[in-house]
Amino acid sequence: MALNFDEFQKVVESAQQADAVKADLKRALRKVTAALGALQASLGEMEAVLADGYVSTPRTRKPRTPKAPGEGGAKKPGRPKKNA
């Protein structure tokens, strides 16, 4: 029985390509699974919002604290004046 190394090399190369394709498919499947999970969570939230008994709760804002006149603050908007 004579060994044909050309055919053996072709078989090895095709196996390596198949492994690469398999890894790419696994990576794509993980991305699709994560996207489907996020979609499922969003649909659950949307279903809760669209339910008949849903009442939105307004957010409470912290009141602003006025700054003292000598206390520095943010810079004035705009371009600085020329000193020439």
C-alpha cells in the first residue's frame, strides 16, 4: 500500500478549515443566544409596561443647591477675550 502524502495533506487542510468554520459558528451562536436573551428580557419589560394595571412612577429629583457668589463655578461659555 503506497501512501499518497498529497491526499493526506488535503485531508488535514480540509479538517483544519472545518475546525475554523466550527469555531466561527460557535462564536456566532453565542452572539445570537445573547441577543435573543436581551430581546426576551426587553419583551418581558414591554409586556409589563403595556399591562392594564401598570402605573408609572415619576422620578424624584434632588433639589439644586444654590452656590454662594464667591464660591467659583463653571466657566462662562464662549470664546475667551483677546488681551492684545
